[in-house]
Amino acid sequence: MQSLDPVRSVQSAWLDERMTDWSTLSDVCGSAEHVPGLLARFEADPSGVSSELVDHLCPQLDTAFTASFAALPRLAEIATAGSREALGWVLLAAGAIAACSPGLSEPDSPLTVFSAPIAVLRDLTDRRLSQTAEAGEYVNLLQALLSFEGVEIWDRCLDGLETGEYEVDCPYCGVDVFVVIGQEDFFCCTEDYALRDVQKSPLQPSRMQELEGLPQRLFTRAMADGQEGFAHGVRYLFGRAACPDCGTDFSVAERVAAG
Ligand SMILES: [Zn+2]
């Protein structure tokens, strides 16, 4: 996606918002007529209004409405003009909305229709990522960045690297497998490992020279941002595991994507 002049993008966002007929759009409770007011209150008090904003425009961070996408120009404007604290809330909300968009290959995808404000949000996310040390916020921002770029699946599925666990199913026998990508412990098992000693099957991280495409980009980016633990986890996520029950070897990332 091309970087656009932020000032011009924000000006056009301002125009878009004035031209938007919110009464024809909807959010979670129907008519979106109240959304401009909600956005104004959010701008004045980001931390106080963020959960209300998300409840209306992106409930559970996994459902978006016509008004959610129409709010992206205004969110880009708030992100550009607002405080550092406001920026964090805006990027989280806007990233979740973008993650709900039909992909770039779909006709009239909101990612295409709102490409100018999304480019602004993407660039702000890119900059903030490099300044973020906290692991949870880092993963959220990285997922937001991928959402704005239209990357599917991994804009939602990187958080297991923060929680340290993915739950997948074996492609052969179908048993549920916990894939544990922890700080020091890397294994898979079929039983609850938190409660008792279980049979652990080792994971095979991808070799550095095998990383390519998105996994390579994630690894390189995280290393450059000082997130060594996350980068290390990427090698396991895009590595291989063997089912503890039937021994079938499988790609962890493929099973995560299938789930
Ligand atoms: Zn199996």
C-alpha cells in the first residue's frame, strides 16, 4: 500500500465525513445516525469512550458494520491529531474494524474504498510499533498493521505468541493438540499441561534460511524492534510439530490457519 500525504488524507477524511449520510448506514444497534456524536465523544475522552465505541462499531472485535468502515476516515483524523494515549485506542479499534473487512480481492472492499485513511493508520501503526516495548501491545499493533495491509489470518492469529499457546487439531487423527510456544518451553501435548505432567512432543522450529515471505518479515521486524521472544516464537509458529497420539508430522501454522 502506498504512503499518502497525511495532511491531504486527513483533509479528505474531513470532507468524507461531512458527505457521509450516516442515517443510511448501520452499526450494532441499527441506524448509525448517532455515530458522529460517538466519534466526537471518543476524540474528547479516548480511554473513557473506547469500549463504547468498540461495542458499537466492532463488538467482540470480530464484527463490523457499514458505519464501522465509514468511521475509518474520522478515526485516521483522530489518530493524526490526538495524544499518544488516544493513538493507542484508535489503532486498536481501527485495526479490529479493518480485520473484519472483506479482502482486497473482493469488489468494493472497504480496504480499497477507504485506502487513503487506512494508509495513514498503517503508517502511524508502523511508527508506533518500533516504539512499543510491552509484548501484548506489540502483538496487537502488529496485527493491526497486517489488518491495514489486508493480510488475512495472521492479522488475528499472532496473539497465541503472546499467550504462549495455540489449540489446533491433528490433520490425521483429529485429536485436539495444545501447541505451547512459551518463553522457555516449546512442545505439544493432548492433555491439559497446566494441571499435571503430560506426555510432551517436541516442536521443530523453522530454520532461519527456511523463513520466507510473511514469516521472514515478522521475524526480521520483531528482531529490529527488540522483540526477540516474539521473533523466536515466529520460528516455532511457522515450524513443525508431531501429533503426540498418532505421530503425524504437521505444519503448526497450517493447522492454526485451518482452525
Ligand atoms: Zn494425530
